[in-house]
Amino acid sequence: MPQMAKIARVLGPAGMMPNPKNGTISDEPEKTIGEGTSDSFEFRSDPMAPIVHLKLGKLSAKPEEIEDNLKALVAVIGPTKVKKAVLTSTMSPALKLDISSL
């Protein structure tokens, strides 16, 4: 990390600065790469509103896989707490999902 201080001014504001808390820095990179394909996912929430941002899958994933991931997420959070869900990719319009059928 001390060597990164020189470029931290550029990477930090862009959100690309490595962070040991996020698991982007490791003493064992081979092990970390192998863990990247596990069934875990990262999410972030908006501190000023009850919003959760996360990746449910990739565009190449089958619709059934994305649906299963969404069902698992709603089950973990609690069906009564989820008011609405919107699915989008980086460069596509958003799709409002009907979560009452989940």
C-alpha cells in the first residue's frame, strides 16, 4: 500500500483504489483468484436511503439463473422489506420487476 500512495490521487476519486477490506489486496493472489468464482457476492447500500446496489449476474447468464439469484436475495432481505426492484445493465434501460410474484 505505501507504494500506491503516488497514484492514489488519481485512483481514489475514480473509485479504483485497492482496499484490503474489500479483498482487492492479497498476499496469496492465486488463492484469491480461485475464490473469485465462489458463490459469494458483494453489495453496497445507500447511506441516505434504503437502497441496495448489487450484481445479480452477467448479461450472458440465463434468465433462470438471474431469477434464482433475485429470489435468494429477496428471501435473505425479507419479502416484506422489499418494496420494488429494478434490473439494469451498464448501458441499457432499466426494467422494473414485479416482485409480488416471487
